[in-house]
Amino acid sequence: MIKAVVTGHSRGLGAAVAAELVARGIPVLGLARGHAEIGEGMEQAVVDLGDAQALGAWLGGHTLRSFLAGCDTALLVNNAGVVTPVGPLAEQDPVAALRAATLNVGAPLALSSAFVQAAPQAERRILHISSGAGRSAYPGWSVYCATKAALDQHARAVALDGDPWVRCVSLAPGVIDTDMQAEIRATPDTKFPLKQRFVDMKEGGVLVSPSDCAVRLVNCLLAERFGHEPVDDLRNSA
């Protein structure tokens, strides 16, 4: 039996991934600050992944272990993340930078270790939703680039641990038509000089819908080759 845990499942790509997993008969536990209307096969836990103390308290409970009990294959999709704060260091809110580091890096790393320990008898697959920004630096995105690069390095190091029952991939999904993209397009040019590139992609109709991306992402997650490349790009897959 396969079971999955998805963070940030209440909207955007996370909601699409959760819905796709449920549609394939895979029970899902969603972790987010809000709820989603996905239907049967979906359990939800309200937890602020950007609050280290709140996440620590939740991980100290039994929800994760109870949900994963009895599964042969366990999936974790670390999807939740933020692009803010945007801008040069002199204009960044330090508290926002701290929250971004907690949500984008601290939560995925903590959840990954808790997830592996919660299902010791299962094959465990961890998918970090990364970004091309973790592999190429962009002006104004120092926090976002750094946090996504951290996920890439985490996946590489996990692969070096050599546990045959644990596979971890940090995957760039491409440019998806989500609220985050709208937020990027609304950013002042002075804070993000490359904004026009994202405006052009929207106007050019090249953004991928969350549902289309979710199908390919779940295919990748369930594929036999998952984990062969710890750092990958969804656009490289068939």
C-alpha cells in the first residue's frame, strides 16, 4: 500500500499534487495552514510550517506515524515554500528572511527525517520541490535562491548516505501558473530586475497549469528510476 504526505496542499501545485495522488487511490496527509476541498482519501493537519516551534510540537505527536502505519511505500512531497523576501539585502525584512528559511529549508529537512523514522518498514521516497533558482542566481532572490540550493544539497547528501530504502530527489518542476507567479509579476522592478521575463512568459502562454504539472510530477515520483538523479528537472523527463 502506498501513502503520501504533501505540504502546502491547500492551493497551487500542492493542491494539484494531492488531488492527483488521491485520484490514483493513494491516501494523502496534507500539511498546511489551511484546508483544501479534495474529497475522500485526504486527511489534513493544520500546521504552520514557517513556525519552527509549532512544527516541532506537531512532529512530537503521533499523527505522522499513525498515518503511515501499514504502508509498503511512503511518499513525502515537500512543496510548501515562499519567494519572499524579494530585493537586495538593504531592503529585506530580516524576520521574513528567517521565516522563509524555516519554511523553505527547515521544515523540509525536519519532515524528511521524521518521515523516514515514522515508516521504518517501508520504501520511502522524498521529493523536494526545488527551482532553477537554486542552480542559477537571480538579483533580488538571494533568500529564495539560497533556500532552494539547500534542498538540492540535501538530496545529494541523502543519496551519499546509501540507504537503499530511502530515495530523495530535489526536482525543479518548471514555471507553473500559480499564485507565486502572480506575486513575482507584481514585484517592483527595483526589487526584482528580471520581472519582465516572468511577465513575458505569462503573456506568451508558456506557463504550465498546476494540474498538468502534477500529473508529470506524480509519474516521476512513482517511476522505477526515481532517485537515480538526486537533483533533477521535471522538464528532462518524458
